Amino acid sequence: MKSNKQLLAAFGMALLLGGQPLLAQDQPHVFKGAKIIPISGQPIENGILVVQNGKITAVGAADKVKTPKNAVEFDMTGKVLMPGLVDTHSHLGEGSGGDGSGALHPDVRIIDAINPLSDTFKRALAGGITTVNIMPGSGHLMSGQTVYLKMRDAKTIGDMAFCDDVTNGICGGMKMANGTNPMKAAPFPGTRAKSAAMARQLFLDAQAYNNKIKAAKGKADKMPERKPSLEPLVEILDGKRVVHFHTHRYDDVLTALRLQKEFGFKLVLHHVSEAWKAADEIAKAGVAASIITLDSPGGKSEAVEIRNTNGAALEKAGVLTAFHTDDGITDSRLFLRGAALGVRAGMSREKALEALTIAGAKMMELDSRVGSLEKGKDADFIVLNGEPFSVYTKVEQTWVEGKKRFDLHNPDDKKFATGGYNTFSGEIHYHAH
């Protein structure tokens, strides 16, 4: 039988070798020797990151950050540390949105359809994603409410959601779309003009409903009949919920901007395939753009003019720009690669890194917690074996609120990093597309 000293020594060695810390969460963890890219400032060549109780307590150069007593230390020499990636548009979790009964489903909540145990989240962790905006589909003018999730180890959706109240709280934005996706036979619109008219009427209905609520001045007998389909629209009009708008063509982008100007809601444009045409108009409107990068364009006629120069064009115009995966359109494991293609097409490295992190956090109004490595923010970060945009670089570790959620050197985790697209339950399944 081993002595107590031997057991303690073995335990300490396991920690130093990078195993999951078994100590209480209140014990400081120190990551030292890495190049740190905080996003909020210049890269730190020999940096130290200190985390405790799920938060960052210190970050800076080795000669300026004091290592706390009794800390668990991790030697990260030769590695690169940066914030966990923020994906502003994804379809992880096997959820679904509105049905064929109508083109507008503002009362539908994707949070009610997500499987928190889905292995799709493990693939995203393998790609370094720690925060995600999960959307209903784009086959409707308004397919429902999105949800902002943190990639925690979870058994319920409440364990992942940023909001405290998953029953009645505002847990995300609202998904809207225009262009060809929602143009179908009645009750869907058959034309672009009808699409805009139907969306406009819904906002007008919400304005009238909101006016009745305000006129009641809190008196129960004066309140209008509750309409769950209009309540999230009122939240949009009051600036409490962001509209995430799927749009591709230049003319469709301008339609989305007109609706935003008419009703004054917070707007993030998504995909924006022809952003290189519309960058100045987007900048003038003061709205943000979340874009996707494709190395093999095609498949949708309205996206035929998508260009990898979109990021550069939006950056030049001064638009807040993020990248997204739209998983499964592009694989969450290749998120870094998408931004690298944007850099190859002219976007600056600095803005591309921001577009993977803090820009997306701002679009989801979560930038006080995630998107950069700063004291007081959530301890969400990734460990890379090289520069973020090198084709040779791999995500080696993903940490969420100070807990390791992915380790490339763990055989079970590695399967989700290297297996086929449909990788489930620790087994590898290959599926032809």
C-alpha cells in the first residue's frame, strides 16, 4: 500500500501533467509561459493567466503578474492562449423551429427543442467554441427565438443558458430571414415584396399591442388579452431582444435595413453574401454583420456572389464584423480556418481575431463576460499549439469557466476532433454528403 506522501505526490504529478483538476474550484489555477492573445490588448509573449472560481483574476506578462500561493500551475511554454471562440450563428443541439402552419413564429423558442446532451456540442468544443448563438432554421420569415449558450458540462438547458430564467426570461435574440428560403406557397410569401409586407404587419401589430399595455398603466382590468406571439416582438421594439437576420443578396440586405430603420430594433445581419456590395450601406445604418466564409461556394443561387473579401470590405467600412459557422453548413471544428480565409482575402489579422471573439460577444450583448481575456471575465480560453491562423495549428484544449472541457490528448475527446462529421457517443460514424 502506498504511503500518504506517495499518494499526494502522484496526485500532484497528475495535475502538472494536465489532468482535470480535482481540487476545489476556489483554488487558483495558473497558466504560465504561453503567448497570450488577450484580444483586449497586444499579444503577450511570455504571459501568465490566473483563473479562480470560474473567473479570470489576472492576466499579463510573467514579470508583472504575481503567482498566488497554493496555485495549481500549468506549464504552457510553446503554446498560444486566446479567448474561447464565440459563434454567433449555429444549429448545434439537434433543435428545430417553426412548422408549416405559418411564415411567422415569434413565439417558438429553440430552447425548447435543444438536446443538452447532444454530441454536437463536443465537436464545437474541439473547434475551440465556448459561447454559441443557436438558431431556429431560416425557412421562415421569423422562425423563432434564438438562445445564447455557454458550453458547460450540462444535463439541462438551464445549465448552459446565459439567462437565469429559461421558462420566461429573455435567453437570446430573434431569428428572421428574407430571400428565397421563406418564399414558398401560402401561407408563406411568394415574393420578396410580400415577405417584407408580412414582417412589417407583424411589427405593426406588436406596436398596437404594446400601446394597449402602456395605456393600461398596470391596471389588470385594462390590460389587453395576453398574446404570446407578440410579447417577444414588444421586447424587440423595447430594445431588449436583438434581431438576427438571415440575408444574402444586396437587395435583401437593403430590405432588412429598411425594416430596421422603420421600427428601430437592434439588428445583426447574418451571412450577408454580398456584403462586398453593401458594406457602405451597412456602415451607414450602424448595424453589425456576422458573416460566413466558404472555401467551396455554391449550392444556393442567391449566394452565388459570395466572396471571401466580405470581411475586408466590412472592416474597411467600419462595420462591427464577426464570423460564424452556421454548423452544419461549415463544421464547428474549422471555425479558425474560416477567419483565416478572410485574412487571406484581405482582412487584417487583428480584426479577424476580434471577429472570432469579442465582436460576436458584442452582437449577443455578452461582451462584459466573454470575448477577451481580462480580469473579471469568465475563464473561457483555448490552448493552441501555434499561431491561430496557421494551417498546422490545432486546438489542444478548451476551457470553460475554469474547467477543461476538451483535451486533444484525451483519446475520447480526440475522436470528436478527428472523426467524421457525425461523431456520436465516443464512436466514429462516417456519413456521405
